[in-house]
Amino acid sequence: MLAPDRPQSGDLDTEVAFLAPMCVDAMVVGVSGGATLGLEVAARGIRLRGALLHEPAAGSLAPGLLSHVAEGLERDGVRGFGKALYGDGWNTSFTRATEATVRREFAMFGAFEPAPLSVAPQSISITVGSASPPSRFASTQALAAFLGARWSVLDGTGHAAHLDNALTPAAIERLTGSASEPLSHQPSQ
């Protein structure tokens, strides 16, 4: 398993260029921003074995999805951002990102617009947490329909599947049909 420490540049092209070599022929697993980057990698024609992407951004398919996160960032910086995105179980010890980095990254993910996949849609599984709000379910369903990908509910978690240890090898195998461990996992921050 590989958990890359990506540049956090706030530039989608830079982030994809960094991740692409690690994703070739890999099972890519991502949460939040990592899931969003996984979508972009799959849209740019990088040959993946498959992907399990938990609650990625959905751009204009889900207007306002990240409004509460923007409010948290404005109200309380990195702490407010993390709590709004991941819930009360999140704290600033989970990131080393500065407020400037978080703002750059949030601007990148806020501007993200999904593109059609360049890989087989059946190799992509998008998940939503059973404890996530209705807006996340609607976003996941709209994104899956747009991409022609499958979607499912990941039990026992909300948006912070990586913090809840919900993306176990067994869960990944069940949701993707892949018996191998993921080779790439990329949380948002």
C-alpha cells in the first residue's frame, strides 16, 4: 500500500502529474479530495486497475455541496475547514497543512468539474457514507449517473471514511471485486 505525500499545490495539473505514475495499473482508493483526484486521473486516460472513490467533489452536478466547508474555513481557518468537512472527530493534528495550503487546495477542489472517464466505467466505484447527509447521497448518485460508474453505500461512516477506518481491504474487495490491496490511497488533506 502506498499513501503518497502529494505536493498540495492547489493546481490540478501539478497534482495529477505527481500521482499519475503511481496510479498506472493500480487500484486507486481516495477519500474526499483524494477521490476527486482519482476521478481526474481516470478522466485523463491513465491506465488504472480500478478505483474506489469515497465522496469526491462533483462540481456543477452538486451545487452548494461544499458551502458549509467554505463557511467553516472563513469562520475558523483550518480547524473550521476540517470540522465542517470531516466532523467533530477531526482535529488540526491530522494535518500539517497551513491555512494558505488549505485555501489553495479548497479553491482547486471547489473549481473541479468532472469529465467523462477515459477508463472503463465499471472499474470505478463511487461510495457515500451511510452517515453522510442527503446532499452527499444526491451528489454521489448524480456523479455516478454522469460517469456511468457504479455507486454504493459504505456502512458505518460519513465523509471521513479514512478516519473511521471504513476502507479496509475487505471493504475494498467487496466494493470493487478486486482481491488485491489498494496500491494508492490519497486523503484530501
